Amino acid sequence: MTRLFIESRIDEMTSNWEITGESARYLTDVLRMRAGEELILCDSARIDHVCEIVSVGKALVAVSIRDRHPNGNEPKFVATVYQGLAKGERMDLSIQKSVELGVTRYVPTACCRSIVKIKDGKDSKRERWQSIALEAARQCGRGIVPAVEAPMGFEEALKDAKEKHDLVLLPWEEEKEGKLGEILAEVDFETYPKIAIFIGPEGGISEEEAKMAEEYGAKLVTLGKRILRTETAAPAVLAMLVYRSELN
């Protein structure tokens, strides 16, 4: 069923709602939805409202709310991925799969081996990256749209991670001792821990960056015997978090 996210909170007594702006155009011009069809509105309180379309106009779609229930699809952790800036579709794929696997924030991060560079502290691709996150959140039934934030430098990202998270992980191909499974076995997922995940770009994390990360309290971990591509690493860690918190 089609899912839309709205910034407002829909009161539980509300039975009708009007969809305007880009969301209305998305329903009419892209999906070509018609009266009688159903969709889900997920509001700012993470409530899924099952609606039936009453009328369709070019700038306004009116719906009737048939049912509502809390969205139960958010994971038992709050995760931020600090992804080393990578070329082309690698960032796109990492964002898409990270959103599907439960990431809350996604922060493009400039590492010393990043081929892609930040220009004047901005990146024109951010809007497209956020659009990829939105579509992935719609597809997998998320209760939120994860934010793709402005790019950060590596040390700035480490400071941000230390201030905002309970656990900071840095998978590194040179690490042989730190086992992610052992670390996650000690995490209390009933408290919804805040976990940061640092991923290197195509060339990986340098030894100097790994040492700096340790100085900021990050735990260096191995993801096994195989070296993963940059676009695979974050989804792999998130999948392990999902397994440990929901499926184990």
C-alpha cells in the first residue's frame, strides 16, 4: 500500500485529511491514484493512518481515515552511519539499504582516502540522497524518514558521534581482535541504545584515522575474513544489529 510521511500530527478524533503540495502531486501525477484507492499516512507521532481517497485534484487529495495504529517497524536501536564519501552509485546503494535496515541518521563523511571531496562545506547531491532515503522508507514501511545530513570532516564526525551515542563502532580491515558479535552481546537493546557506525570510503580507513577514532572512544571491529565494499559494510553492520535486537 502506498505510504506517505507528513510532518504534522493527526489528532485521533480527526476522520478526514487533505494532502497538498509535493505529496499531492506525487499521488496524482506519479502514481495516478484515484478515488476509492487506499494509502497510509504516517504522521510525526509515528502513527499509521489507513485512508481511503475521497477526491483527487491537481493540488489537493482529500482522504477519509478508516483506521489507525502505531507504526511498529522501527528497530530497537538508534543508529547513525558516518559513511566515507564514495563515488557515484555506491553512496546511493549504501543509503538505500541502510534505510531499509533501520538507520536513523546518515552522515556523509570526508576521509583522507575519499576520492569525492566536499566543496565549500556543501554537496549538491544531498537533496538526491535524501530523496533516496525517502523512497526507501516508503518501500519498507518505516515510521520515520531518516535524515541525510550535511557532509562532515572525519574528526568533526568523531566528535559528533562521541557526544550523541552510547557506542561508536569502526569496522576496519586491519583489525583482527575486536569481534562485533562479542560487543553486541553486551548491548542492552531494551534501552534503545544509540549506536554510531563509521565506514571508510573505497580506499578504506587509514591507520591514522583508526588511531584517532580510538582516541575518541570508538571500538575497532572486524567484520570477518572478507573485505567488504564500502557500500556493503554499513548495511552488513545494521543487519547484524537487527539480528541481535530482533531475531536472535
